[in-house]
Amino acid sequence: MKAALFVALAIFTVGFVFIWIAAIRKGKQTARWMPGWLDTGIGLFTNFFDTLGIGSFATTSSFFKLWGLVRDEQIPGTMNVGHTLPTVVQAFIYITFVEVDVITLVAMIGASVVGSWLGAGVVCHWPRRKIQIGMGSALLAAAMVLVLTQLQLVPGGGDRLGVTGVRLATAIAGNVLLGALMPLGIGLYAPCMILVSLLGMNPKAAFPIMMGSCAFLMPVGSAQFLRTGSYNLKSALGLALGGIPGVLLAAFLVKSLPLSAVKWLVVVVVIYTATMMLRSAAIERSQAAARPVPSAGD
């Protein structure tokens, strides 16, 4: 069954690459498309820590916002498109080497794909201010999840490698929701790990589940952003080109690090970025309110 999963993942990945190439050829992006060292460095850094379980969306959106690399309304699409290929590499590695019940794995992956398709179909059409509010709120929620895990206020999990019955139904429903939030820019890793722990599963089993879920849902969700051109090609390519070496470095050379201090730093940065997102939305609202309303004769 794992072999069938790998074949399906390969098909999804090839399909994503062809869709991306077709979108580029349609000319929906700007002429400047070659990623710079900063774009590639962000991909390397964020996917390195993503492979170790921190997640990449919160840190990537923080870098984009702090350095003004990507317009706010393009951040969700850029992250979904750019992180897809590195996440596929993660999935192949962790599904191969980490033991997990295949039925639970496949069911949760399928649920996340459904959620992503529904969520991306909505988010790719949102205006900038709505995305700023949505991302700001989502980042605050992500920071709260990180704080809960750091303070060990969520269950530590059990010994199960899979679930059945009501627990499996809960896992499926939870991953539909987490998949729907991915296109908005809130990462799946931390909340999925909490979900797995609440269900009494071994936290290590969360790695193939969350990475497999993202590897399948991101090509599906990214297709919506590619179709509408709602992403930054230059930065997305940088995330992909830097991200794959970052994954391989973390998975095969580093394997583990004392990450507690890094996670607290991520919490601070994420809260700051969320505040800036919400502040930008408030400024745009006040500017819109200050504009004169055209008269009937204009």
C-alpha cells in the first residue's frame, strides 16, 4: 500500500510541475522571475527547520513581510507553490523510514487534500485586506499552538501507530479543517501533531502523516493559485530551489537539534508579523474611508 501511495505522490508531483510550467508560459507573472540569494536562502532555512518539525509557513510569511519581498495578497499562494516540492521530498523520506498505520495515513492524507481544494478555491479570490486579516488571525492562532506545545499543555500522545472507529473519523474531520487552513498560510504541522497526540498516537507517527498530507494537498491547492496567478514566481522558485537541499541536510546530516529556543524565537517573530499584517489591514481600511466618494456627476 505504501508503494501505491508513492506512485500516487509521484503522479501528483509531476502534474504539479506541468501545471506550474504551463502557468509560467501563459505569462501571468512579471518579467523578473530569477530568484536571488535571499529568496533561495529563505527556502533553505525554512525547509531545514520544517523537516525537523517546526513548520515553514509561519517563518516564511514572517520573512516575506519583514523584508517586503512579496505583496501581502500573494504570500499564501507563494508559500503553497514554493514549498510544494521540498515537502514532497520530506514525505518520501518520512513515509519510507517512520512506521505508521497505512490506513490512518491514507485516510488523513485524503482528508487534507479535500480541505485544501475547498480552501484554496476561496482564498485565491480574496482581496488584499481580507488576506491580511485572515493571515494575521491565522498567525496568531499558530503562535498560540506553538506556545501550548512549548509549555507542554497538550497531551504527549501514546503508543498507537494508527486509529480506528470514532478516533479515525475525528482524525479525518480534523485534517479536512487543517487542509482548508493551509491555503490561508497557517501551517499544518503543529496542529496536526497536536491532533495526533490527542488521539493517543505516538508523536513520531505525526511526521509521515503531516508531511504526507502536505505533500498531497499542496499540489492540489497550489493549482488554484497558479491558475489565477495569485503568487510571486521569483520568491516561489527561490523557496523550491533552496528548500530541497535544506530538507536533505536536515533529514540525513543533522537529524535532530535542541529546538526549544528556536521555537520560542519563532513565536515572537510570528506574533510580530501577525501584528504587522493586522496593522496593514487597519491602515488600508482607514485610507479607504478617507477617500472622497465620487458624486453622481463624476
